[in-house]
Amino acid sequence: MGRVAVAFAAVAVVAACSVAAMMVGRRLKSRKKWRTVVEILKELEDDCDTPVGRLRQVVDAMAVEMHAGLASEGGSKLKMLLTFVDDLPTGREKGTYYALHLGGTYFRILRVHLGAQRSYLDVQDVERHPIPSHLMNSTSEVLFNFLAFSLERFIEKEENGSDSQSVTRELAFTFSFPVKHTSISSGVLIKWTKGFEISEMVGKDIAECLQGALNRRGLNMHVAALVNDTVGALSLGYYHDPDTVVAVVFGTGSNACYLERTDAIIKCQGLLTTSGSMVVNMEWGNFWSSHLPRTSYDIDLDAESSNSNDMGFEKMISGMYLGDIVRRVILRMSQESDVFGPTSSVLSEPYVLSTNSVSAMHEDDTPELQEVARILKDLGGSDVPLKVRKLVVKICDVVTRRAGRLAAAGIAGILKKIGRDGSGGITSGRSRSEIQMQKRTVVAVEGGLYMNYTMFREYMEEALVEILGEEVSQYVVVKAMEDGSSIGSALLVASLQS
Ligand code: BGC
């Protein structure tokens, strides 16, 4: 071989080596990036871990806090609000009633007709509309004028021009925010949650605001009850099954109410009701315990929310927030690695990933996870390989599993407080034989997260059995109450008339 040829061969070898080295380097780098996202996922899994032992600590903390909230005003982060609902609908109610429900994302209007027997419950029409976002930070006048206008249109359509103006229509107002009641039909707003921010309304009587707007429109309608959505769900549950003593909402927000003995409501000594009990609105969204598994994503979400240091439990378990927790994890992964391609500015927008999308990705059963790919693209991402899509599904799973399991612990906490968890409850002084006689207990559940997100529902129900044990679980029935919050409130108004 000539000298030139040798030099040529040497150059070729060096070039080949450096290409190979570059490729190995790239592969190593990409492996390192992949290792980064796997580490982030692992950290998330560890921080969200909810073994049954930890759930039981949450159960105990919930029961203790309930007790403290009943003992004194401000005694706990749980407000344990009186609702002045002491008798629940029995099935004998009759007449025609309206309900207006202002929830977190939707408002609903419906009319029910009752024929004095359970089987004669006729929900004649239900209108469901998204709440226009500008209303959430408008003024009380704008909000209530809008609600009154919507009611008027509904009535016109329903009554089809017939002249029923002379009859006063009885209306139930389901208002899904914390209210301090002075009677069943009056109460002032304590604070806003779920992104609503009309500060001048705090401290105002909500029923009065609506009644004023109805009067201004000349509508012959009487706001006969102001009802939390959980209380509406409890009413419908009880109407169908008198073993219903607890109701929980898992929707945009989350909350629970239950039937409490009046003598256990120590902060209102001397409270007398004919039934000897009253429905207590717990406002459990504000529950907090050091046993709750909190991640850095929860801390950041809270700090950047319009109600920071508030509603900590709600922010871990409800529909408004699950999507944003998942978004924060994906954002961090995309910033610390290139597995999602260049970080898109869309992904940095708070709440851009809805919990509906999380549920769609989590439950994507196409072999290539096409739904995941589509949603990631909508978030400004590039076309990512299957293993990255699987990673996203796993993030959804971790966040939703934690939510479902914590939700179950919350329910078990209430069962513990009222002695229906098989242990006899705290400070209840029940005898052993009473403890052993487990009563059938129905928990009414309502809300879009529970109704539409199968994996959330399954994780919740599975954890409830895990916490309570197989034997006690047989006595605890979880029943879905579609539109229960609105229908139940109308039933409550009907029960007030009979
Ligand atoms: C509110 C509760 C309501 C729950 C579910 C929470 O944000 O504070 O009053 O029951 O959402 O809608």
C-alpha cells in the first residue's frame, strides 16, 4: 500500500471512530434524559404513596377534626356548618317544584313533579349549561341577573306561554359554596372556592341576592331553600333509601355532609330539632392533616392558586385540580429532558390540561395510545413515541389513584365518626354489642369526577373496602346520584311544604 493510501485509510478509521463515538454519546445522553424522566416519575410515585396504614391515619385525622369542628366555632379547619335541614324527604311529597343549581363548572335548572309516592318522581326537564367564565369574577348583580334571566327563559319554555304567573313557584337554590346559614332559606357566603372571585359577595345573603334578581325580573318565584350540593344529594339518596346518612360530591370541587345527632353538635348547645338530628355540611375540601401525601406539585399549585393556603384536601382530590397536577409533572419532565420535544408555551399555562383530558388519556385503550398523542399535541407537544405516551398514562394513574384513595379515607373518616366503620366511632361511648351490630349505611355520591372518571371511582371504591375490611364493607353501600344535588334540593323544598 502506498503512503497516500495508508494516510487515507487512517483518516477513514478516525472518522468512523468519531461517528461511532458521537452515536454512542448521543445514545448515552438520550438514555440519561430518559433516566431523568424515570426518576421524576419514581419520585412522584413515592410522594403520592397511599398504603393502607397511611390511609387509616387520614381516617383518624378526619374523625378527630370533625369532632373538633363540632365542638367549637373555628375549632378545626373543618367548618362543620349547620344546614337547618333536620327532616329529609320521605317519598310522600307532592306538587311541582323548581331547582336552580350553581355548581363549579355548570349551572342546571330543572322542574320536578311529585305525586306523593316515590315512584311518582318525575324530573320533567333538565337544562345544563357551562357557567360563562366572565361571570366568575363579575359582580353579584351581574351573576344573579344572569341566573334570573336563565330561569325566566326556562319557565317560558316549560310552561309554554300558559298563564301561571298568578301561582308562586317554589324554588330550591343549590349553591355549591360554603354558606353560614341562619335558616334553611337564608345564609351568607363565607368564601368563594373553585376559582370564583366576586369578593363583594362574601358576607351577603345568597338567597336574598337571588330573590332580589327574580323580583327585578318580575318572576313570581320564591326562593324556599338554600342548599349545598352535598345536602341535595343526601336528600335524593334518603328519599329513595332512608339508610342514606352521608353524601359526598366529587366534581369540580369536593365536599361531604352527613346526618349528625344534635347533642353531638356541642358548639350549638340547646339546638332542638324534631328528628333529634341535623345535616352538617362539613366543607371537607378544607381538611388538612400532616398524613396527607403532599408533593412539590401540590405546593406550587396551591401557592399559585387564587385561594392559596385554603382547600388543601380539595386540591388533591377534585376535578378542578387533578389535570393541573398532571400538567405540572409533564411540564417538569419536558423542562428537564427532551422526551417531549421542545417545551411548549401552552404547557406552561395553568389549568390548560383539564381533568376530562386526564381521564381520556388514562382510559385510552387504543393500542398506540392515540388519544394520549392527540391531547399532547393539543398541548403544543410534538409526536412522541409510544413509551413516552405510556409514561403520561402512568402519571395520570399515580395522581388519580392518590385522589381516589384519599377520597375513600375521607368517607371512612365520616363512617368512623358516626360509628359505622365497625369500630364504634370516637368518643361515642357505644357498648360492645352495639358496635358489633353493624347497620346498613348508604353513602350517596354525586359529581362529574365520580360519574365520568371510571378509574377514579374504582380506586375510591377499592380503597374503601381495603380500609374498612371485607366484613364491614358489606354494610356500606355507595350509590351514585345523577343530578342528585339539584333534584334532591327540589325534594327538600317539597318536604318543607308538606
Ligand atoms: C365547596 C362546597 C361544595 C363542593 C362541591 C367546594 O369547593 O366549598 O360547598 O359542596 O365544592 O361542589
